[in-house]
Amino acid sequence: DGAVAAAVRDATGGGAAVAVEALGSEATLAQGLWSLRRRGRLVQVGLLPPGPDGAGRPRVALERAISHELDLLGSHGMAAADYPGLLALVASGALDPGALVGEVLPLADAGRALVELPRRTAAGVVVVEPWR
């Protein structure tokens, strides 16, 4: 949506320095690219579904990346060696992963939630509990 990118550029005086796409949506990837200032950075965390060609190649506005000299950085999570420190923060109560959860669903609702994911506007991740 061009309106989202325009609003970000207006609010930041020309564009954000960094955009993080964690949903795995071609639409939010485009919003992130078009929201960046010159020499900004897009961090792609979300795994994207197959593009229109069915081969896992989503459309990306590379003309924007080239013209604005953007950095595109893929990130696939944290290294396993860092897990003990992370889990210690959770165990001590200094970090509350529950604050990231937006909705908890039973397995019967998972299909519906997956189909609706590209249109989801609520904050937080969706957790599916198969035993519910």
C-alpha cells in the first residue's frame, strides 16, 4: 500500500533508516522498501510464500533498492549458541515472551488464521495450541 509508505516517509522526514519485515508478506516487504530513506536498510525476517511463478520468487521492488542504494539483509533468527543467555533472561523474568503473543487459537482455527494472515492487523504473533 503506497499510503503506508508515504505516511512513514512523511512521519520520518524522508523515510525510515531501517525497516523490518517479519510477517513474510510480499505486501509488507514492498511497504518496507518504499518506506526507507536513501541508503536505508531492510531486514527481511519473515519467510515469504512462493511468488506468482510458484517457485518461491516473490516480486521485489529492486528498482527502489537500486535507486536509493538500499541494504537488503536477510535474517534467519538467532544462533543456537545464544539460546542459554536468552533462556536465562526468560527464567529470571527479565524477558516476557508472552508479551509478544497476540492471539492463542485451537488447532481447528489454524487454517482460517493462516488464510487471514496477510490481512491481519492485530499486534502480536498467533500461537496455535493443538491440544485446545
